[in-house]
Amino acid sequence: MKRTCQYLAVFTLLAFCAPFAAAQKRLPSVRVPGKAATEMIPKQLRFPGVKIPSVPPLRFPVGPQVSSLLLRPVEIPSVTVQTVQTPFRPVIFPGKKDIDAVIFDLDGTLLDSLWAWENSGVNFLRTQGINPPEGFNDQLAQLSLMDGAKLVKEKYNLPQSSEEILRLTLAPIRERYFHTIMPKPGVPELLRRLKEQGVKMCVATASDKELTVAALKRTGLLPYFDFILTCDEVGAGKRTPVIYEAALKKLGTQKKRTLVAEDAL
């Protein structure tokens, strides 16, 4: 393809210059170096990544007769581009043939709820007259809820207990889990299919247990799961594999036949 483009560009340049050939002997002319001649190739025929070979020095006629030559139409070979369309193949979630159990994340995977947590830690600190540094929310997201509350208390020497800090932080979020948050598209149908096939399912989440149960119960998803496990219960955030190992042990399935469904790693 690259070499074809090279030949096409050179051929076009020669075709462009052909009308001048007959006039070279009877008209005054100027000599154009090879490099400059190469740059005269129309931009439409310059392909990214394709190196146009140098063209030998050319002589172009000059004078009043040249204007008539320049008005002569030049035929440029057309290039046909064929587009091949591949059929759309939807991603199919594995079934009982391939897996025995699935460990589901909650927020962003089962529930469309990430928006409910945006700046939650920062918003609480601002109610205390504190403006935390940029990125502090991302730091809290790597911890369990209780560990995050402890970090806030220690870092800013707050008078409230860790439990009270957590309660105040969750207060505006609580309303959303009890009344607003909904499942992500396709989740109810997927859980129903897996349940019918006999695939075990559980939830491993960094969210609060009470909020998790409330949202899953209200949306009708709770009966599909064998159990719910939180980072607070295992004492570690999701930056470690502790919660997944605990869920695997409780499921009683082989690791190679147990799938983890997460929205982030």
C-alpha cells in the first residue's frame, strides 16, 4: 500500500507536468531542484507516514504562453477505499458452564450510585470549617468507611469520635440509598439469569452495610445474593484482596471458577 501511494504521487506529479514538456524547447524555462519539485505534489495526495521519493530536477516553462497551459485540466487518478464492516458482537456474561459464583461490587457495578459519594468526605470537613487539599477524597476512597473516619479525625484533630464523623458524613448520602439510587441498566436481568442457572452470588462493598441492604431491598435485588460483605466487616479496604478472599471462602467455590465483577481495579 505504501509503495502504491508513492508511485501514485509520482505519477500524478508527472501527469501534472506533462503539458509543459512539449513547450520546454520553445519557451523560456526555469530549473526546479528535485526537493522543491517533490513539495509541489498536491497535499491531497500526501499520506501520513508515507515517504514520497525525491523527484529528479524538472524544468518548467515561463512566459505569457504558460497561462494557457495552466488552464488545461489535469486528470488525477482516483483512489477507491473499501470499508469492511464487522458484525457487532455483544459481550456475554459467563454462565454456569464457566463459573460457579460471582462476587459483585456494589457502587458503579450493581447500582448507579457513584454520584452519591462525590466529595462526601470533603463536604463534611467543610462543615467543620476545614478545606482539605485537592485529591483528599481520592485518598479516602481507598479506605474502608471507618478507616476513613479515623484518618479524618487524626489528620485534623477533630473533637468528634470516629463513629460520629462517619454518621455525619453518611447523613446526606443515606437519603439517596433509601429513596433515589437505582440499578444500572441490565443488572436485574443478569442477576435473574445467573440465579436461574444456579450461580452463587454475593456483594463485596466498601459502602455501609445498612445503606447497601436498604438500596438492594428497595430495588428488588436483595433476594439474588447469598450474603453481603463490607470492608468494615473484614477490616480492610479494596486496595488489598482481603475482602475478596473472605468472600471466596464464604462462597465455598474454587478460585478459578469464581468471577469478580468490579468497576475499578
